[in-house]
Amino acid sequence: MCMMKAGKHTVAIVEFKHETHTFCSYKTTIEDFRSRYLLYGDEILNVLGGTKTEMAGFIDACQEAGFDILPVIAANATPGGIVSQKAFDEISDYIFTTLQNNIGRFDAVLFSMHGAMVTEKDLDGDGELLSSLKKIVGTEIPVFATLDLHANLSQRMLDNADALFPYETYPHTDQYAKAYEAGKRMAERLRGELSPLMRACHIPIMTSVLETAKEPLLSMQADIAKLKSDNNDLIVASLLHGFSWADTPDTGCAVVVVTNNNEPLAQQTLDHIKWQILSRKEEFEIKELYSINEAIKFIEAVSDGPIVFADLSDNPGGGGPADSTHILKALIDNRVRNAAFAIIVDPASVNKAIDAGVGNIVEVDLGGKAEDPYINGYPVHVRAAVKTIADGIYVNKGKMAKGVINDLGRSVVLDIDGIEVIVTEKRLQPWDLEVYRRMGIEPSEKKLLVVKSSMHFRASFGAIAKSIINIDCPGLLSSNFKNFTYKHLQRPIFPLDR
């Protein structure tokens, strides 16, 4: 394995990330990681360098500090079901073997993880990773890790990381910035300028979809930012929203504080943020939800577009299969026109469309195949024109994960009487407008855009949307947590137990 030579210290960079939806009927396999990205050694530098990802943030911070880089692995799968033990073992074994073989050749570890990984053997996959890592590197080699805003924080994570750096935005537009900050702070640690002291607490609140640019989080984040600006010793002060569709003892909100060896400041900040959250917990429930019938009445009453329908309940970015048909069927039944729909995952329909060819008519039973029909709806029989056939590869150009290459597999556009549906082989959250443009659709010219995304799409779609409507449908990402049978969740917890 090659190392980038640039200076005295060497920092190992690692990514193993998955957000696990424990109520999905399928497992996440090694193929799911390969489908998103599974990169080794210098592949990480070549593929992710220059992008707005966490690994790029690590790389840039280390290079600016004059450090050598030991790139280990970057493994990332679209959120989905429990990670198969075979996949977890294959990736983690590679991480630990590589680091073990290089003991004495690196001085620190920067780790990009999600914080809500569940495996077949462990409800706390990230805690297991950090615990095993610490056994290899010991206490002398510092480990800093970035976390998703939706991490379910565990005691094992806290016990085995020297500092945690969670995202603070949703949509997650600060992935690169947080990783870059972690890298800069690691440089301070290696120069002896920083002695991180970390404190945290769990808060018994479950959240659904909370945009950080709106209340209650807008003012809370502003308050936290002021605390940090007023105290140079306050390194991290973050609220984690948790991932409510992972059934674990750690599921729920949490607060993480890191100081420069300042215990009173850490405890004071922790108590302050916790009090703010608990005093405003009623505001943490999502309220701007509309039925599909209400949403259709809205677009019928307006002339300008694009209007965006967000299918929150079938967001593949949270584990949804992305083949729910509830919204699609309603659009067809109500004869909605000038609409573009991203996406329906249906490899069988893709095959039929490709066999028929562009410009020809095809009949397919579209979607509704991955989960129980009550959850995802039944397949919709359609007669459609094949408008586009493409490889499904596009590059993000919006604010989130800019420069990242996405692969939806072979993809087609089926025109169903003015509803242009992007049908794909692979499952991926379509948060960037380029998903439409790659398929020959100019989104700004449509009256209606349907997107299977909860929040990330706003970072790109917000620039052209006249209105954004959150649709309330049955689905694996339903905001009604009473629809799910939790076995491991710590109770009582809001809003299940008021």
C-alpha cells in the first residue's frame, strides 16, 4: 500500500459507514457497499480527493498540516437493512489487518462513520468498530471520528474515540467541513496543542425529519455557535438527532461536547444544551405533512412550477426500497401532467423497457415489489412510452456531496401520459437535480417534481422549487413510530411515551 509522503506525522484515514433501518426485510450485503463505493488504498485519493466528502476533508486537512496519509478503506452503502455479518467482517477485518500491519508507521486515525450501524451480531456496529480499533492502536494513538447527525450515540463510541465530530446540518451540507475540522484538530493534538476531553448524554426523544435551517433548531444552533465563539476551549458542541428507525438501546437524541481539557465548561455546555432540548421537545415533532390528495389539490390550484412532492416514507437514504407506488398511482388516477418522478427501483421493468427500445411502447407492472403492499403499495400496471435509456451514472453538482459520482445502474424514463418516471436498477437517494438531467429531463421546466428524499434534496432542489410539500404515505420511513414494534428501545421515550 502506498503512502503519500509529505511530512513527519502519518495519519490513517478510514471510512466504514452505514445507516441501518432494522425494520427492512432485506440485509445489506457486500454488494451494496460495492454498489455505492468500496475503495482501497490510493483509490480513495483518486476517487474521493477533491470532492465535498468526509474523506476529502481528511485528505485536505492532513496535506495542509504537512502530514503523510495512510489511506486504508472507504466503504459506504446506501442506508438499508441490517448489515450482514459477512459484509461487516470482510470490511472490518481489512481495516484491522491493515492497521495492525502498519503499527509504528502511523500516529493517528481519522475515521468516517455514521453512528447508526446495526449488524447481525451487534446492535452497535460503530461501537464495535471503535472498540476493536482501540485494542489495536492502544491509548497512545488518538482516534477522531466524524458522525452523521442521525447517529445513535453509544457508550462504546464515547469510550473508544478521543473526540467525535458530528455533522450539524440537515441536509448534510457540512460533511466535508466537519471532516476537515476533525483533521485540523488532529493536527493540534499531534502538535501537543489540544488535549480533548469529551462528555455526552442521551436524551429520550425520537425525531423524524427536522431541517436545521428552521425552528426549533435554527435558534438552538445559533445559541451553540455563540457558545463556541465565546469559548476557545469549546471544540465540539453538537446535538445528535438519532435515527429512529434503528431499534437499539441507544436510539434517540444525544448531546456531544468536546473541550480542550476543560471539565467545568464541558459539563456546563452539556447541561445547557440538554435543557434547551427538553424544554422544546414538543417542537421536535414533524408537523408539515400532507396527504397525497391534499397535495394534488394544491398543484391543481396553481399554475407555476416546479412544485416538489417529497416522498418521505420511501426515502432510500433512510432505508426505503424506493419502489413505493402510493404517489405514482395517485398522480395517474388524477391525470396529473408535466411531472417528473425520481425514482422507482424496478430492474424487471428496466429490462422490458430496454428490450422495447426508445420511442416504443411497453407495458409493465411498475414498482410495489420490495415490501408488503400495505407498506409500499401494489405494482401499478402501466402502458408507457420509453423516452430515455441510460447508464444511470451522474455527478452531483449541488451543495451536498458535490463532485461525487452516483450509479443508479441501467435506467430508463417511462412517459406515462405526461408523467416521466425514472426507473432504475439500483437504489440510491436522488437528492441532486442532475438525476433528472442525466435522463434527459430539465427539472426547472416541470410543473411537478416527485423525489424520494426526506431532506437532502432541499440543498439542490431549493434553488428552483416554488413550493415543497412533504407527503404523508405509508412506508418504511413513516413518521408515526407507533407503526413499528420496537424490542430494544429504551423506554420511556418521546413521543411514543408522552
